[in-house]
Amino acid sequence: MALIKFAIVGCGRIAKRHSDILGKRLVDHCELVGVCDKIPERVAIIASNYNLHPYTNMHTMMEEVNPDVVVVLTESGNHARDVIELAPYGKHIVVEKPMALSLEDADSMIKACDYYGINLFVVKQNRFNLPILKLREAVQSQRFGKMVLGTVRVRWCRTQSYYDQDSWRGTWSMDGGVISNQASHHIDMLLWMMGDVDTVYALGATQLVNIEAEDTAVVSLRFRNGALGVIEATTATRPQDQEGSISILGEEGMVEVGGFAMNVIKTWQFSHSTHEDQEVATKYSVNPPNVYGFGHQEYYAHVVRSILSEEPNMIDGLAGRKSLELIIAIYESMEKEQPIKLLLSPNHTRLGKSYP
């Protein structure tokens, strides 16, 4: 099979995770051929690790290394700009979460990639966690019966020093708070398991750090299937990370996947048990060393398969847009202090906008 050449744009905090997988060839048929960042000191570190030229202009990099896939890891507020500028090269694009900070930007990204006939892959690595795949399998097999309640909890620790690493962190125009950043994976997971949301009501607060956006939020949801939902998200957990988890309750069963990154099956019970149920909790539990978990490697394996064998893109621009729509509705509910129906097009929020 062919070797897929990857290049990275943006060498911030998450870039080490991506570059380690690609640069160390932890996934078959992957090769890291280029890295770029506007800050020379940052790109120099990753470039030196893999004996690559440190680029500070992504267009120069694209022309000189000619990758098959470019991975956009820039600031959240610049994802749309960078994806749209890169699309004319005709190379597939991987973009970190959230794919954008407005639905208009997300639509423009999807349109640009469609126009140039390329895949847009949105990073949602937790979908590839083994416990999550087993939970998804149970949902699709309708083992829960009537859905009752879906909840996610993000209890992570991000001190002021984390936000001070970059001036864009925690700002409305480039990042948002815990909902748009840290909890975006969990929101995607809740939608994947429970289906579309009808109504959302949210409260947010900035408790322990000095940022524009929230570090703590609680959200109540009503899904279109009649079930209820709760999102609890905070980066104000002290002194360290506690959990990133999801629970699904239905008339015929309940499952909780916990750990730092939705990697550990803590509860797996159904009214009508199977032989496999007795071993699921041990066989499909993996305790990750950090909040990133192990899903990135499987995510990139999926990207490669999608390119080489035409396996359907599991998390394309439309899938990324779905969770973004809920994120924006959550922020609008926070700001208006009232429920928001997602059948409309929520966009009256500070997220993704600059103010004097």
C-alpha cells in the first residue's frame, strides 16, 4: 500500500501528540514530511525531533514538501481561515476540534473542501476508544430500549499557567471556554449516543482563572427522542484531573464509561445479559496515562484507510458541524439565560467574534 505523507500546520500544545504518532510512524503507511508554525521557536522543537525543515509559512511548506494530508492544529479561531486557504492545494485536511467557532465558518470549510474534491477529517479521537465502540454497538443494537438519560462529565484541571501559555486561550474570538475546548469531545460523544438535541438550557461561570470565557458550565438537554441529558464541564478541578466520562441510561440497561478520557468501563449492566457482558468490563477497559487517551492512533489509522481504501469518513465536516451547532446553542443559552431550541439556527453568541 502507498505511503501517506502528512504535514502539520501549528505546533502548539497538541502538536506533540500528533507529531509523535506521525513522526514515529506508529500508524502504518504514515510519514511526517513537514511542520510549520509562525513562531520559529515552536516549530524548531518538533522539526529537530524528526529531522525536518522548520517552516514558518504554510504555503511555502505545501509547495516544497507536497504532502498528501495537511493537519491543521492552529488556534481554534483560525481553523476556518487556514482550512480554506489550504483547500486549493487539493490535499486532504485533518483539523483539530472544534472545527470552527461559528456555523458560517464551518459551512465555508465544508464548501471549500467539497469544491476541491478533498476529505475534511475532524479530530474526534475518543470515538475510537474500545469502551466507546462497545457502547456505540450497544446503542445501535437497541439494547437500552427507550432512552432515559445521557450525561457527560469533564472534571479537568487547567490552572492560570495553562491559559497564560498563549494569549488566545480562553478568549471569545479564538477559543471560548471549557464547553468549546475541553468538553467538545464529550459533547460529540453524547450526540453520537443519544441523537439530536431539541432544547438546551445552560449556565456558565468563570470561577478560578482570569479568562474571558467560562471555566465551568452545567447544561440541561432535551433530546428529540424524548430523553433528557446533562453536561457537566469544568477545568476548575483541583489539584489535578479527575475524570472525563459518559453515562447512558435506558429502560433496559445502564453503562458508564469513565477514566480520564472515556476509556474505562465502570458500569455495564443490561436486563437481558449476554455471555459477552460478563467480560466486557475487563476486556474493553484501558486506563490511559493522560486525558488524551489512546484514540489518536486509531483515529489516524482510520484516516489512512479512508484515503487508501475509500472507507467512509467517520467524522467529516458535517459530523463536526453537528457538535458545533450544540456548542453554539449552549453559549447562546448562557448569554440569554433562557432555553434555546436547536431547530432554529443559534448564532447570537460572542464565540468566534472579536470585540473592541
